[in-house]
Amino acid sequence: MSLAVTVDRIMEALRECYDPEIPVNIVDLGLIYNVAIDQGRVKVKFTLTARGCPAHELLSQQVKEAVAKLPGVTSAEVEVVWDPPWTPDRMSSAARERLKAQEEGSGIQLDFDPSTFKPTKKGHLVKNPDGTMILINLANARFRVNEEIANLWEKSEGVRTVDEITSLVAMDLQLSPVEVRPQVVELYRSLVAAGLVEAEKQDEHVLPLRSS
């Protein structure tokens, strides 16, 4: 007998989802605003820590997949909302402790110089029979990705710089590197933060990420 679809079960499943830039699940971050269930049809409303977050698509895919795989769920819909705006007050005490420990430890987020940083992929890519693709980092955190992100990750062999990879992407799309560079750089920042691309702290070209 299949288990009933409940809010508690959905919230538990959503604890598998992480904002790639923050090492805390989205439930403890307080990003889930509403879960509605109607005879197996589930709709989740959630927010992001900031507008314009480059992880928007990646996180939306994670949330939808986490809900859709639950027994009894017939469809999953996700919606990003901005009202009320997210604030750190929405985080659980466990999330605050985790972030505090990270800030005090050695796990500092890194930025990079696209002209010199040679990304090296970490973890592995799973291609499912239904066409979906999952990137899994060394901590076993899973991120559902689209073909564009998967291809970028696969190009990260540690031999080309981000700018050189940008040129390859531009040729594939028949666009100018200048047009695609901002998006490629932002995707790499998300991949680095998610532990899917390596950024060596000893690399003289890798710099501490400055807050905006």
C-alpha cells in the first residue's frame, strides 16, 4: 500500500535540495513558503535568498524532481515567489549553526579569474532513461541539471580556462564569446559552490569571493 502524500513527507524530501551557493538544505534555510496537495497533484511555492540568483533554474529542477519521485504524487509544479522577501530570520537554528561553523572554518567560497582558472569536474553525472540528468558531488548531494549545465561540467577537464571553454560554447551556439561569457561564469560559480567543480585554494588565481 502506498503512503499518503502529506506535507511532512514533501518537506522531508525537500531536505535533499540545496541552494548550490549555501551548504544548507532549502527547508532549514526557510525558502519553502507553501505546499499545496490536491489528489496527488502537488504545488510548491518557494523563494531564493536573492533576486537574480544564478541557481534559479538548477534549484527549481531539484525541487520539482524531489517532489515528483514521491510515491502517490501524480504531478509536481514549482513556483518561485518573492513576497514576503526572504531574510536570514527564516533560517532554522541548525542552519545558523552550520553557516557559522563554515564561516569560522576553512570552507570559504571562492571566486576565480576566468582567464586563468582551469575548472576540474568533481563527482559524477547520471543520465536517466527518461532523459533527466543528475550531477552528484562527492558529498552525495544531487542536483538535477539541464543539458547546457551538463555539457559545461563535462568540458571541465582541468586543461582549459573558463574563457577558453566560453569560446567553445560560443562556437557551438554560433554566438560571440562576449555574449555568452556572463552566463558561463555564473554557471561556473554555482558549480564551484556546489562542489561539482574544483577550485584549489592554493591557486594564485583563485581569490576570496567579495560580498556585493
